[in-house]
Amino acid sequence: MESMKRNAAKAMKPKRRILFLFQLPPPVHGASMVNQTIAESQLISQTFDATFYDISTAKKISDIGRFSLAKILTVGSLLKRVYKIYRLKNPDLVYITLSPVGFAFFKDSLIVLLLKLQGARLVFHMHGQGISRISKYLKHFYQLVFKQVDVIHLSEQLFSDLDGVRDVEKSITAVNNGVPDLSVENIPGEKNQKLNIIYLSNLVPDKGAGVLVEAVNRIDSHFDGQYEVFLAGDFQTRLFEEQLMRMPHANVKDLIHFLGPLYGAEKQQLLASGDVFVLPSRNECFPLSILEAMATGMAVISTNVGAIAEIVDDGVSGIVMDDPDPEVLARKLEYFLEMPEEVQRMKKASRSRYLQNYTVEKFETSLCRVLSRLVEESHSPP
């Protein structure tokens, strides 16, 4: 009887209110895709009285990080709208995906300071890094922004980026990203007898598209006809597109294919057709593109930046290079061309690692657990 009363009381308990302030697509990038998953999560909506609000001022990839007068005018209007929605919803917790650096950080910091003046309880969900490299003159301002704020980050390996600015009296917790299951059994991908090498990310210099094309130039010619390379993504600048297209082999028919940005079924079909996923990036945190490649069971070649060494089990589910070096990458690709059985072994291990660690369900469950703890702490007596 007592148990029934407790369950009934629990069922009648009102949901805690959380205001989610984050970036939603467009543009499509890692953080906005994760945020879209949160906004569409049945578990989040069932657990909390959730309100979702888009605070992005960029509408295309080329806008990200760029200063403009239009953005300044947009920020003033955005602050007014955030203030109104906060007063209307009176949330128990405000969740913000804080941009770590650049114009976006200062825009987000104004929102944070405004909400702090209203007495809001805040948690930051970090999706990037670079704070450890900020000027010493900015450090005190960052400390002000992070004061009395709990933090969620993508991996414990990324915690050190916040050293010296986050409030050590508050919690910091790792919640790994997760992506939908892209099992190849459910996707009509087209396979051929060649080794399909896939790059799927925004086409910017730091992501390594140029490194991959240069590596292809260095693969021994006796492998010609045994592989194809597919690059999917949006160019951030016309200059980089022109530089890439001037590289040898960049326009060789039936060797390198530039597919443009792909979404939905087209992206899934590309991934389902792949054998080796390559992301020779210089700047990553916890890339969703690698998780999506693992979900379809691809071997992965990437670099030891951010938390990639945590995601990819080097020598088991893929290869983690120390640096994005075209010569090294060329030799790794030749190894896969010579050892197709190794590709198959790593593909199976990659799929297994995804299922164990990086499903959407695991991400949503972990995030709900952390948010539930934080929102209950906000109601606990001091």
C-alpha cells in the first residue's frame, strides 16, 4: 500500500521545467545535429517540461564565426526574446550549448549574463574547444561567464580545455554523443568490388579534405582501379574549393568524386556503400561523422585530436594517426588495399563499438540522468 502511494505521488509530481537554448539546423554541423536529436527526443519530453529555443545567428556554414553588423542587430533582438521566454517559462534549469570562442561565444555570454541577473540556474553543454588558447586578458571574463555554472562536456579527455576558467565548485560531467543506428541491413546502399573510401564533413581546410586528396596523389599507381574516393560536404569558401580542385587527381573521373552536401537518405546510402571512412582533421572534439561511419560498420582512419582516440580503438576498429600527414595517410590506405581481410575485421569491430557506446538511446539516457540530477539539486536545501 505504501509503495502504491509513493508511486502515485511520483506520478502526480509535476515535471521539472528546463529551457533549452541551443543552435538548431540550418546550418548543419555537429552541435546543431545533436541539438536536433534533443529537441526530437521522446525521453527528454517525457522526463521534463522542456522548452526549446534556437539562439543561432548563423544560417549557413560560411556564416559561422564571422562578425557582421547584421549579427550585432540580431543579438539585440535575441536578448529580448530570451528574456521574455525565460520570464514566461520560469524554468528550474537553463541548458545552453555555449560556443567556446569567437563572436558566437560573446553572443552566448551576453545571454548567460542576462539570465544570471534573473537568478537562473545554468548548465553549459560544450561541443567545442579552444578556451585553453584564449588571451590571458580574456580569462577573467570567461571566469565570470562560467561562475556558478555546471558543465557537460563530450569526453573527460576534453575537460582540461576548461582549466582555469570553469567554477571548480560546480560539477563537470562527460556525456558522449550518440547517433541513430544506420545498420546497412536497413539501407539500400550500392556496393562495388572496389574499396570505397568516404569523407563526410564540411569541406574546410582543418577537416582534412585536402590531406585526403593529396594522399590519393601518393598512392602507388599499381592500385589504380582498385578504389574510389567520395567526398561529401559543403565548401565553406570558394577559395578552398578552387585550391582543392587544382590538386592532381581532383578531377580524375572514376577516382575522386565530389558529391556536395548530402542529407537524409542520400547521406545514409553513401555511408552504407563505404568501406573506409577518412577524417584527417586538425580540429575536432567528438565528431558525429565518425560515429555515423561506425554505425554503418566502416573502418575509420582519423587523427589524434579531441576525443577521437577514445572513439576509435586504434588497430581494432580503425587507425588513429598522430598528425594529418598525406604521406602517412597514403601508406595506411595502401595497407587496406593490400589487406582486405583487415578492412573486414575492423568494419565489424567498428560496428560493435558503436552499438556498445554511441547509440542515440545511450546519449539520451546519459543526458537525462545528468539533467535530472542537476534540476533536483536546484531544489535541494543548501
